[in-house]
Amino acid sequence: MQNLGLLAPEIALSLLGLGLMLADLLIPGKSSKLLYHFAWFAAAAALALIARGLSVSGGLPLPVVGGLWVVDPMSQFFKLAVLLSVIMTVMLCLEYGQLPPAQAGTFCALLIFSAVGMMLLVSATDLLLVFVALELISVSSFVLAGFERRNHKSNEGAIKYFLFGAFSSAIMIYGISLYYGAMGTTRLIDPQSAGLWLPALQAKGPAFTLAMLFILLGFGFKAAMAPMHFWVPDAYEGAPLPVTAFLSVAPKIATIGVLARVYMVLVPAAGLGFTTLLALLAMLTMTVGNTVAIFQDNVKRLLAYSSIAQAGYILIGIVAANALGLEGVLIYSLVYVAMNLGAFAVVQAVGDDGARGGMGSYELAAFDGLSRRSLALALLMTVFLLSLAGLPPLAGFIGKFYLFAAALSAGRSASGGVSPAVFYGLAVVGVLNSVVSVYYYMKIAYHMFFLPAHSGKGERLPSKDGGPSPAAAPVLHAGPYLYGCLAVAAAAVLYFGIYPDPLIANVKLSVPNLP
Amino acid sequence: MNILSLITFLPLAGALLVLALPKEKERTVQIVSLVFSGLSLVLSGALFFLFNRQTADMQFVERLPWIPSIGVQYFMGVDGLSYPLILLTTLLTFVSLIASLNIKNRIKEYFFWFLILEVGMLGVFASLDLVLFYVFWEITLVPMYFLIGIWGGPKKEYAAIKFFLYTLTGSVFMLLGILAVYFKSSPHTFDLLILLQPHANWERNFQILIFLAFYLGFAVKIPAFPFHTWLPLAHVEAPTAVSVVLAAVLLKMGVYGIMRVSYGMLPLGFHWFLPFLVVIAVINIIYGALCAMAQDDMKKMVAYSSINHMGYCLLGIAGLTATGFSGAVLEMVNHGLITGALFLLVGVIYDRAHTRDIKAFGGLAAKLPVYAGLMSLACFASLGLPGLAGFWGELLCFVGAFPRWKVYTGVSVIGLLVTTAFFLRMLEKVFLGPFNEKWKDLADVDARELCALLPLVVLTIYLGIYPKPALDLINATVGHMAGLFK
């Protein structure tokens, strides 16, 4: 019981989530905005608790809680990233017009609960806890994705998401049962010494390998790795925009976090002979995500495929399985939160404009002439997109730089059954994919900067009929919270791009202290 | 703050200021841009008097930790190889901004992107840390994409994205090369000066592989055959001032990269590639010239002549002599001045006649005497007439390459003949012959255009008669370079 204090952030956040549900009953619908403020406050409180815990421990390894889970700088890092994305998502929700005000409390509580799930997930060292955490995330997310009840696409996306989620859970639980059969426990660390039991893992045979493979597939579904990504575009397109933004970052990095912990630290993929498989998955994920994204003309779908590709880049770090790789995974995850949420914030500013009777939609055509309707939004979008593409001096570049460096470094020290060509090939595929991604990211820039603004719904009015000339294009305004979210994202992308040393130094501190 | 950083980042300050101005204040935007770019020019001009011509060491060095966790530094410095190019960049950018005063739409964005472009170009030449170098290298891409794509010609979008993707494909391999070099060096470093120390312990195959990775990045930019296909398109579609900077400065980044990074850092790879390099140089010279010969579009002709001239630079480098190196650097500077002027002049006629078709004109010399004079001068300079700047660069390249590559140098001379032929053909068709009455209302060069052209023309003549000031800047460094791997 003495280390129950380590659970303080999760406990506090759960309680605040429950409080939100209660408050929903007490607060009348017209003041429902209060609930959103309550929600971001809750996330910020948890964030503060974690930050305080980190500053007390000074980056040293923290004790394990009964072997079920572990609180170390890496888990705390992912929790910070998750909570940051929760706060930014709530900011987006405050400006989003399509959410039913009457259910604001439910919405916020679900958001908070899924965040609690992610916080448990990145700390878990027991497969059952992993499973419970994943289910907590998934069940909350299914409901969140279908929150626009009157929107057919939202319903369709939620159902697909649910079916795929259920399927992947089944695969995962099957893997866990095999693991139990092989090991006699669901712990991922040795319960006696609370340390790694790597020696014991070597002799476990095919059942164990199969178990780890199924578990990997289960994670693959959640992190939307190709070829397990088919639920993503529909779920993302249908979900309310802030939810899409949230789903594209938080569950993804949380899954990446647990994936990194399990397959880089606790049960290294190299020992299982999974390195080549993971490398292929990474290549496939990047390539599929980027290639299909080229052909999208709905920005939500485009960013959905882009987020698939982004997970592929992060996988490079996991394949490399060295210190640089782990650092790269951490850096890229945090940076990805900022740049992807930033991009989605601009999409919301453009798309939600239509809901107010303007000219927005989520089609690419809605971005036509954005630079003349709001130069600031267009430039910010360009910054986020270029960062996603990995161009310097933006934060995305630092992340990719690290991941590619990790792959080359792993190639140099490759030994055992894995040929260095796997790592070098991965790096080459990675950089080529960055080039491909520039094509479709710049397609959005093309719509924003090169085309004139028009009257909406994809039909460009002929100008001789008195259609709006570029100069007369209505100025696009977004709300203060959306601008706040944009400011945070842009500051992070630019600051960590131009001066990444604080980020890198902190990540370096946290990586060697893994259990 | 160090003077090099000041030169590099003054345009950035200007760009941010422009961004903060309301877009209706077009005159203010123009003035701010000219002032900041002008300050950069003045400071880089001041370096001309402070520059020590006796040493091959880096000067005006500034070294700060940037990302100490992975050993990346903010490391700037210039020597005889990079300083002339910095001067060229600040001058040509300023000239281009003057030439851009006639841009009518979206002025604020135009000048913003142009100033950002200047930051990237200056940074490439001034940086001595590979990561910093790469960052600046990539910074040039985005403004160029927008400058071509928004203010360009009919196929601007296609030209813009083709430019972007081509250059990026090359440079991502350069990034892998940079990382590989980092892991190879011990202790791991991105410091270019340390990496340029002779290190025979890097095995040959590694050097060849990494050389190719870097070369891909540089060759696209030069552009060296067969990676040149983006260039005519980008040039034809880009607005005048952007073409000027593209030809005068951006192409030089590739040649500079080969001389600065590949040659010194990967000597074995470089020597392995040398036979290919000289063949590519000859192809660039002859093929570029022949392509230029086949064009009726004046801008496209000048664009192909750039490919031809970059061939001279490569030939000079392939000679591995001090003469060849100084020829290459001088040719870069001269080509910047001359081709900059040529693109400006093509822009002048296009602004008035809205065509660049050589065959559409005739007898313009009588109607536009000043224009005809300037154009003839630029053409003669470009084809290497003695007494004008172009001559010295080409001569030194040939002389430098001849001892090692007698046959190839001989063959390259054909390129000179073809160059002469297509420039004379253009001059004849446009300025001589019967006057085409359609153009009786054409006006001669106006004050804005003259302001932009004069510095280039004066320097072309001055360096043609007296190239010593330029060569003095270059000599110590190229002498050192040629002595590295005897």
C-alpha cells in the first residue's frame, strides 16, 4: 500500500471523470461548456501530479507496483503526451458545433476514461492489465466515434470501429491465453525479482512465440498498422472532428508506448525472431498509408491515412531496438501529438465553418483559397504539414532524424540472424516515404495557396456570374480556444524543431532507467 | 552576434516583419524587404574588405552548441570557396527583389517567401556543420515551391511540385549519408571541419556508397545529367526574379556541395567517381548546349544554357587542379551574374510582348537600342567572349581539366561552339533582320529594370577586364584543396 501514491494521477483522473458524470446531472444544458472546462482542468491536474512526481524522483527509476505495472520516466513521458492531447482535444471540443450539448458530461467523461486507460496501458507490465486498459480505451472510443448520432457516417464509422476492435481484442486475448499456457502467468516481468526474466523466455518454444505474435497483431490493430488498418479511414471520417483528432494521436501513441515497452524491453523482438517481421510491418504501414493518402480528397481521410503512415515511421524506432530507437519513439510520439493535433485544429476551423452556414466541409475543395481567407491559418497548416512530412527546421524533422539514425545505427551493429540490409532498407524506405508524403501534404498547400476561394460544396462559381472574387472571399475566423490549441501546437512544433535540446536531453535521461 | 549570422538572419527578421504587416501596406512590405536584404548585402560587401586572402582557414567563425545531446553545433564560417557565393547570393537576391517590384498580386506573401529563401541560401554556404547545412538546404525548398506555384506561368503547379519532389528525393539520401558519416566518425561528429580531415581509415566501399548518397542530393540541384529534367520546367514557369535566383544561386548549391563536402570528406569515393563525373560534365556541356539550340522559347534556351555552364564547373572540378577549382568557383560567380542578367532581360521582353518566342520578333535593335545592347552583352559574356566575365571561368575550367582529361576537354570545346551558335542565332532572330511591325509600341528598358541590371552588367564587364579581385578571394582556398590529395 505504501506505493499507492504512485497511482495518484490515475486515481485522481478517474475520480474527476466520475465527478464529471455527476456534474452532468446537475448542470443545465445551456451551461454545458462548463463541463468541458472541468474536463481540461481534470487532465491538467493529472498532468501536474505526474510532473510533480517526476520532479521529486529526479528521473530515477520508480518502484514497481506489485509487478502489475511500473511507474518509470518512460511511462510518465507517454502519460504527459496523452494528457496534453486530452487538453488540446477539449479545447477543440469547446469550439466544435456538432456535439449535442445535453451529453457534454458523458462526452467529457468518456474522453477522461479513455485517457485513464491509456495511462494504465503505458505503465502495464501484466498482460491482463494491458487487456483491461485497451478495452477501457476502446469502449470509450467506440462511443466517442459515434457521438454525432444524426450523422450516418459517424454511426457507420463507430460500428466498423467496434467490429474491428472486438475482433482485435479476441485475437489479443487468445494470444494472452497462449502466453499464460506457456509461462503460467500473465506477468511480463519476473514476479519474484520484479526484473526481466529474459533467460526464461529463450526456452519457451512455439506456443510462446505464437502468443507474442497474436499479441503483436492485437497491438497492430490498435495502432493501425497495415494490413490491420482498414477500420481507420471510416472511423476517422465519421467521428466528430475533435474525436478524430484525439483518436489519431492519443490511443496511437499509447499503443506505441506499450508496444515499445513489451517488444523492445520486456520481451525483445530480436529474441523472438520478430525483427524482420516488424521491419516489414513498418515498411508496409508507411507505404500503404502514404500511397493511399495520395488519392484522398477528403482531408479527414487524408489525415487518417497520413496518421497510419506516421505510425509506420515510429515503428522504425521499435525495429531498431537500440537506445536511439527508443529515444526516437519517445520524441516522435510527443512531436506527433503537437503536429497532428495542430493540423486537425486547422481542419476543424475550415470544416466547422460550414456548420455555421459558411462554406466549409471536410473536402479538399473547402481549403481552396484559405490563404486569402486567413493567411495565419494557412501558414500554420503548412507548418504542421511540413512537420509531418519531416522537413527542417520543424519538430517532425528532429523525430525522423532520430528514427532514421536509429535504423542506421542498428544496421551497423546488426548481429545474429538479422541482416544489416533490413535496417538500411528500412531507412531507405522511410526517407522515400517522406518524399511521397510531401506530395499529398503539399496538395493541401496547393488548395490553400494556389486556388482561389469559392462558394463551397465543391462548386466553383463562374466569376462572370458575380461569384465571389478572391478578394471578396469571406474571412475565416476561428474561436479563441481553437487559436489557443493552435498556438500550443505551433509553439511546440517550432520550438522543438529549432531548439530540440531540452526535449532530447530529457528523453535521454528517461530511457536508460527501464526495468 | 557574429557577422555571418547577422548576414544570414537579417532576411529572416525582414520576413517576420513583413508577415506582421497588414497586406494592404504593399509599399511598406517592399521597402522592408529591400532594406533587410540590402543590409545583408552591405554586410557581406563589408566582408570583402575584412576577408583575409592569404589563408585557406575558415574565417569569421561562430561556433555554439545547438543540440549538444547529439553533438550538433551551430557552426558558421566562410573561406574562399563559400565567401564569393555568399556575396553572389546577397547581390542577386537584392537585384531580384528590385526586379520583383512589378509583382502585382499577393505582394506580402511574395516578399515573405523570397526573404525566407535568401536565409536558406545564405545558410547553406555559411554552415560548417552537416546537420545545419542540411537544415538550410531544405529550407530553400518550401519558399521556392510557393514562389513558382503562386506567381508562375501556366503549368506552375506541376513545375512547383516537380521541383519540390525531385530535390527532396535527392536530399533525403543526403540525409542518410550525413547520418552514416556521423556513425562512421569516431568520436561521432557532424563537424564538417573534423570530417574534412584526411581519414584514410574509411574503407573504399563505404566512401563510394556515401559519395553516391551525397551526390544524388547535389546532382539534382546542379542539375547534372540525367537529373536535370525539372530545371527547364521550373525555369520556364517561374516568375522572372525567381528564375534569376534559381539559376544564379540555387544551382550553385549543388556544385558547392560537391566541392565542399564530397571532395574533401570522401576522397576515395570521389576518385572512384571521377571518370563518371567527367563524362557527366561533358554530357552536361554538349547536351545542354544542343538542347538550348533547339529551343524557340528564350527562357528555356537560357535554362538549358545553365545546364551547359554547370558542365564547365563540373569539368573544372574533375581536373583536380587548383586552376580547375578556381575556374569552377569563378564560373559559378560569373554564371550567377550573367545568367541572372539574361533571365532579367528575358523577363523584360516577356513583360512587354507576353511572348518569349524567338521567331516572333525581329529587328528589335532599332526600336530598343538599350535593351539590345544589354542583351548582346549578356549573351556574349555567356558564350565566353574574352574581355567579359564568362571567359575567365571557362578558360580556367578547361585549362584546369586539360592535363588529366585531354580528350574530354577537347570534346567539350564543341559545347563552346554550340553555345556561341545558339546565342548568335537568338540575337539575330530577335534584334536583326526586318522589323516586325507588331512590336512598334514596345518600350525600352525602364528605370526599375535598369537598376536591377546595371550592377550585374557592370560586374560582368569589370570581372571580364580585371578578374583578379575575384581570383584573389578564391586562390588560397583552392590551392589548399588541390594540395589535399596529391
